[in-house]
Amino acid sequence: MTTAFEKYSDILFSAYQHTAKSADLVAKKKEILDDIIHHYDFDVSSILFVGFSPCIKSYTDLNITVTEIGMSAKQYLGNSVACVDISAIGNQKFDMVVATDEYLTYAATDYDQQQLIKQLAGFTKKCLVTTLRDYKNLDFKNREFSQPIMLRNVQDRKIYLEYYDYGSDDRNHFTATNYIFDNDSMEVIGPFSRRNLYFKQLAKFSLDAGAVNFLVHKNLMHKSIIKKSYEHIITIRF
């Protein structure tokens, strides 16, 4: 069964293939993960990527597993990494789990978010890396729309925009719809059911799942391929 985040990950992969700056993306994403490894000074021999990341293929000396990606991304990665369904991971653990692009917001309820965190905790030996916007202090202008971005290659350009529709019954629940403008055409993907997640809330859920340390990094930020806005990088130690 294809998950909402897998569909979103397909958008990220398509954007990565389209941009002429793919090499820069690889270098920046790898530098961030390397900084985290250096910060904690631990040995890493295995990484699980949840969703597509530009730097997946750059870790040629590690055991890399990827989940929640579509067929096009799997074909691109080829035999260099193990691509598995998240339900098939079972009791396997990885030194580092990387679930960025607000993975933990792809949930309808608090309970769903707790289950996602519990699942990722079960995969993690040492460190879980995830990202979030600061929903508590979110600027009103960023509440309804992402900051759109234009990606260009040699032949044409694409514009990516994300719209957030908050319901009146639950102020933390929203649906996200992605619009991709490709020259004179437009593609609509979604809507995806999403939920705000706050730093203190994530810290509590993580500790409940067995975490021993929780850190919102001050000097590291994550920038999505399809947005100009930044997300805070959070590491959770187990």
C-alpha cells in the first residue's frame, strides 16, 4: 500500500531529477548528516532513510536501506542500496534513521504521531534525525502556503507550491496539497492529511518511546527541495 509520505517523496525525487543543481543538493544534505555524526562522535555503519534524500547514494561505504519511496526512485538507486517496505523492516535496527521533510506530521491524530515515533524508535540503535517547522511560533503568512520555489534545468522550469488547509474543528489538523507548475501546465498532488507537531510534544513522545536525549539543533537547518522555507533539525538519541 502506497503511503501519503511515499507520494510526497515522489515529488521530492522528481524535483531532484529536474534541477540543474542536484550536485549541490547532494553535497549540502551529506554535510548536514556528517555534522550530526561528528557532533555526537559515534560510529555509523548503517543508515535507514525514510523517504528520498539526495545524499543516499553518496554513502558508498555504509549499509544503506531506504523505505517510503516510489518505483522511479527505486530504479534510480538501483542495487546500490536496499529498498524495502516499511512494514517489512521488522526488528531490524540501524545506527542512524533519517526521516526529514516533516515526516512525523503525516498523521491525522496525536495517537498516529505517537505510533510513527514508536515505529522509528524501534528501528533506531543510536540516533533518529527528523525535521519540523516551529509550529508554535509559525508566522501567519507561512500557515496557509509554503514559500514557493522555481527549479530550472537546461530546457525548462517548474514551480512548486504547497497549500495548507486547516479545519475549524481541530486547529492542529490540516490537509496539504502540492501544485507543480510546469511551463504552461499544472499538476495537483494530494491532499495529504497532516498534523502540527510541537517540539515539546515530540520530546515527550520520544521519551515515552525510550529516547535518552532530544536536541533541536541551533546551527543546522533543513531546506526542502521544493520549498524556500527552512525546517529545524532535531536529533533523538536512543
